[in-house]
Amino acid sequence: KALPAWLDVEQYLSDAVVRPNAALTHAVQSALDAGLPPIEVAPNAGKLLKMLVQMSGARRVLEIGTLAGFSAIWMAQGLPDDGRLLTCEYLPEHARIARTNLDMAGIGHKVEIRIGPALETLAALAEDPGQDEPFDFVFIDADKENNSKYLEWAIRLGKPGTVIVLDNVIWEGAILETSMDDVNAPGIVDALEMMGKDPRLDATAIQTVGSKGWDGFAIARVM
Ligand code: SAM
């Protein structure tokens, strides 16, 4: 669905400005070779995640939706050496490929992958006395139906000042025409409404075009 000009511009920006390193290029290729869907963030969005992690001074990052570890590599590259990223993935095969990619990128020591449905992992985290330090940064990029529940967990496991990034908030415009996708679109709309109305959050949302089509992301700060 991406227009050729969007792809050309994205490639130019990636080459001229973003400059993903070899480990990132390898991570994308390994996922394609393994038959995983190409639903990782684009390089310019991955670099934005890395910079947001750096600029917010985050030391503890939570990711929901690992795939092959592409966004996790970017975010871990933005963490200090003693920073930690915990990423949730329910498919063991995705987690296995991600583990290899993270280790090859030289940031594997910063990243823990928890295998299982994210809602179960998050509930277990809340009960784990060893995980008492709040997350500073949360990236939500998994099953869209559960977006609002993930937002709720991000607030609960975060603290005032925690940054939350929610991916795929435009979904080719389906947010205004939910019949286009009655599985994902309602979950995206619920989360956007929550970001706008919940007094615990202050948020904005940006639409984007590129290799991932017409989409966008929302970013919130826990109040
Ligand atoms: N963040 C990744 C990146 O940009 O490189 C892409 C993540 S991909 C869009 C979504 C991932 O979430 C998939 O690997 C999928 O298996 C996983 N997933 C979907 N539903 C899940 C759930 N309920 N719990 C944990 N992982 C889930």
C-alpha cells in the first residue's frame, strides 16, 4: 500500500540520516529468511525510539512485542551499559531469533526476553518482588486488541515521567472506519481515547507514511 515516492524518501532518509548499523540490517534479513512477517518498525522509527530512550534518560525499558528484536536492538543501543530492557513475546520461535540477533548486536546482556502472553508476563512482573524498580520507558507493539490493557500496565509498572510509545495508531485510516478491521481498529481507538481522556496520561499522536504504509504512533507521559 506504500506509494513508490514514500519508499524512495524513506530509503534516502535511512541512508543519509538514520544509518542503521550492520547488526540491524542483519536482524531484518534474518527475520525475512525465517519467514517472519515484515512488521518491525522502519529504521527511522527505530532510531527515534533509541533517541527517545536516550533523551528521557531511561534506564529500564519495557517492550511488548519482540518479533526478531529489531526495535529492542535500537532501544538497547540507547540505554547505558547498566540499563535493562525487558521484552515480551508469546511465540518461542520469534524469541529464539530475537535472542540471536540481540547477542550478535552486542547488546544481549542488556535484554531479557520473557516468553508467553504479555498480559500474563505483566501480571507476573507486578507480583515479582525482584522487579520493584519502575519502568522509565514502555514501547507497546503487539496485539492491538489489548492496547488499553497494556497502557494500564504501563502506568502501573511505570512512575510519573514514564514515557509510553504506542505503535500503529492509524492502521491505514481504519481508526475512523473501524469496519475496515474490526479486530485491530477498535483496540487502537480505545487506547487513543484513553490517552486523550485518562488524567494519568498526557499524550499526542503522529501519523506517518513510508514502507509500513499509512500509519503512526502515539506518545504519552505518565503524569
Ligand atoms: N517491536 C517489534 C519490532 O519493531 O521489531 C515488532 C513487534 S510485531 C509488530 C508484534 C509481535 O508481538 C509479534 O512477534 C507477535 O508474535 C507478538 N505478540 C502478539 N501478541 C502477543 C501477546 N499477546 N503477547 C506477547 N507477544 C505477542
